[in-house]
Amino acid sequence: MRLEINIANLAEIMVVEDDQGNEYFEVENLSQDIIYRPITNRTEKDKDVQAFLRPFSVPRRFVVEAEGNKTFLQFGQGQEITDASKEKIIDPTNIITKFYR
């Protein structure tokens, strides 16, 4: 889905949420499904390091596209699997090799 943003002189997009409260994350390209977020360092070992970057999977994502003086948000698929029964997990031992006892 592609959405035009009708705001003059747009500098930055801070938060994008849908009607159900799902947050979408800005990425460099729609094939990128991992972002890195700072996590506050609470350990006693490295007091000089204030935060660590940790990877987070982002199934809901978008890119910002500018065409002339127009700005668009291009969204990816935006679905995450929440019901384990929808996933088909195949046991490789049933396919690859037969076990004899």
C-alpha cells in the first residue's frame, strides 16, 4: 500500500500506527526486516557503555519516498504470524531419512 502524506515541509516521521495500534517501523528498503534499537546498559561491568544495540524483527515496516514536493509512505506486507497453527512446521526426519531400529 502506498499513502501520500499531505504535510508541507515534512522533516521527519516519528511514529506510524494503524487503527488497531500496531506500530510500523521505517526501514531503508522493504526487504529489511530487522532494525537495531538502543537498550540501556544496566550491568556493572561496562559503566562507560550507556547502551547496547539489539536486533528486533519488524514484520510491519515502511519506507519514505519523495517525488518532487510530494512525500509517500510505501508499506510492506505488514503481517506477523500470531497463530502457531497457521505455521506449517515440517519435521525433516520424516522427509530426509528413514530410521531403522
